[in-house]
Amino acid sequence: MNGYTALASAYLLLNVETGTDEEVIDSLKPIREVKEAWMVYGVYDIVVRVEAETMEELKNVVSWTIRRLDRVRSTMTMIIV
């Protein structure tokens, strides 16, 4: 072991209600595990980078926090390996 601690990381692609991109990004800012969030054009509205200490913590923040934000209509999670 080299002393490196791997974090559980993922990118989330969010679809939000039309015109609420900035509101959703503001809702993401206080979430400790959210490291970056960008508004994008295309099929999805927002891309979010999430990091947590464990895969279980990552799953919980995605399932129980981000997916339940007002105005979030759907998500796609891509776990980084």
C-alpha cells in the first residue's frame, strides 16, 4: 500500500425543469460531496462531479440528496473507476 486513499467519484448528468439551471446549481453548492457543477448545452442541463470517502457515501448523496432536489427531473450517474 502506498498511503494513497482512493475516493469514490462520479459524474452526474442532470435534467432539470426548463429555466431552473442556476437555481439547481445554487442548491448543489452547499452539498459537501459536490466538487464542481457546470451548466451545459445538449441532452443534459448540468454536469456534476461528486466525491465521497466511500462508495456507500457516494450512493447515498446521489440517491438521497441530489436526486431529491427540487427541479431535478432525471439523473444519469457515471462512476469513475
